[in-house]
Amino acid sequence: MSTCSGSPNYRRVSRKLAKGFTLVELLVVIAIIGILVALLLPAIQAAREAARRAKCQSNMKNLALALQNYHSAKQRFPIGFVSQPDSVEAWAWSTFTLPYLEEQSIFDRMRPSETYLSPVDGSRTGKRNLADLFASGKDIEVLQTPLSVFRCPSDSTPDLIPAYTGSLTSSVSCGVVPGSAGPLPKGRISPTEQWERSFVGNNTPAGFQPSTSNYVGSKGIINSNCPVGDQARCNNNGIFFGNSHVSMKNITDGTSKTFIIGERDKFCLAATWIGVRNPLGPDSWSSNWATAHVGYPLNYACTGNHNTCTESFSSAHPGGGYFGFCDGSVRFITDEISFDGIGNNLACYYTPPPSSQACFSADISGKLIGVYQRLAWRNDGVPIDGDY
């Protein structure tokens, strides 16, 4: 008598059962896949960030070379921004660099004047102020043109700077500012809500959103407003400031040892390439829309509407940020670069030359001023060599 195990039907059922997975086997497979994803995801993200960093570096290189070409044509770098007699909108260095970035058509529509034309006139033909363009009510859309050469792919700021609809009268205070007692905050923190900035000036339409930029010009160390007619107050020790006409011969520390541009990311509210909101205004309400000083450390941890890192340099790249130098080179500067306050004498950061010279020359060996600050100072007499 034949057994059940020898029957053809039983063999067919056994073969079908052998092809399936048990619950334990399925869970093991899922766990293995999860582990592989967990291992691969950071590598993928790191590869993507490496690609974004390379693109960011390439954009900055193009900007640095455009500034070199501008200098070759004009025998100087562009002016930092057009110093104005009133609280009106003004062109900046980035505007005048456009023809050297293959953006001649945008430049022609803007028709920027390197000097202030008084008074503001919306019907002006030929060269004009940024305030004139706003007053005309025409061509405003050209100021909202996204330009990829001004964007770092690692930054998440929208193509247009978000317009802040709240109050711009409050001051944000957080962390420890340079020159005061106590350590600087570690990491990137925001003890207050991260505020958005508004570019709206006397002639700007309400809610206007300028095109975003992640690259700002180096104005040096001094943080002061720039009233027209007071060039000594406008003057700074960097490359770009009010009505500046800096040439290679003025960079006595060496072009390879002096910042010309650097990064600013969303945490510090980014920037714009169209110009500045109000050169007469204080803090980030003014020329800091297109320029930056080194009165705060790179990637300073405090953000807000002004008197914070919105005035200086910052980057979305871990560990530091890219800077363009006056010779056209681009290098990565780490967060650990030497930064020193000027004792408790914060007036040194706000006093224009020549009085400020004494502040920083009190100890020319560098004890009172760090490498980071000296790289932004074109003629301090202490060229910085080696790694940063």
C-alpha cells in the first residue's frame, strides 16, 4: 500500500510550500534593507553636498573672475554701493558686475548710474538711480530675475527674498558680541524667531521681493552708516564701501591675502544682487544687503533683524564657508579661524579711519585682532600667509 508521502499530489504541495518566506525571514530581509538604507543615505547626502559645494565654489570663482575683468577694463573694482543723500534705494557692486557675467541685457534694462543723480526721478532717461527705477513703476520685474551665478545650491532661501510684514523697529540681542566678556555661543542658534527682512524703501512697492543672492562684498571691519558728503565716514578698510574706488595698488597686503567676496546663507537672511535698501540706515537695514563686515565671526550663531550675523558672512556648508580673494582665487575658510575682539573697545568697530587705525594697530602683532579680521583688511601691514 503506497504512503501519502509518495503520492504525486503531496510532492506538488511540498514544492509550492518551499517557495514561500516565513514571517521571520521576511522581517530579517526588511531589517537588512533598513540597515543598508541607513548606511547609504548619509553617503548619498554627503555626495550631494559635495556636488553643491563644488557648484557654489564655481559660482564664486565666476564672480571673482568677473571682478578681475572689471578691474582690467576700469583699472579699479566696482564701487561698493552708491552713497545717497537720502534714505533711498541704491545700486551696489553686484549690479555693475553684470556685464562681466554675461548678463548685459539685464544691465541694459536697469541702466544703473555709478553716481547719485538728484533728485529721484521716475521719468529719467539714460542712466538712473535704483530709486528712479522704483519710482517709474516700470521694469521692476527685472529686479526679480533669478541669477544662478549668485546662488549657492546648498542654501534654501527662495529665489525671491521673503518680504517681512511685521515691525522692523525692534533690536534682537542674543549670545555674546565681540569685545564683551564671555565666550561666543557654539553652534547655530536663534533664541528669537528668525525674522525675514524687507527691502521696502521710500520708493519700493509694498511687499517687494528682490532676487536672492548668497554672495556679498567685503567692506572690511568698520560697521558704520555712510552719509553722503562725509566720505571719511563711508570709507572702510575692505574692498567695497560707499563710493569706493579701490584698485590693486590699494591692496598693499597682497591680492591673494585679502577677501573680496564671501557667502551669506538663509540663517543670516541671505542678500540680493540688485543693490542696497538704504545706505544711510544702520545695521542690516542698509548697505548690508550687498556687503558684509567681519565684526562678527564667520557663521556667528545669532540671527535676527540687525546687529547680528545678518551683517556679516555665513554659509550653509558644514565647518566654514567659501571666500573669493582679490587675485581671483577661491578658498574655504573654516569656522575655527582665529577671531579676536578688540578688548572692550567696541568703538573700534564703528569708528571710520583714521581714528580706527589706532585701535587695530595698538598691538600690530595680532594679539588684539584675529586672522579672520585681517583677511578683510586690505592694508593693515600684516599680510597673512599659510593655512587659514
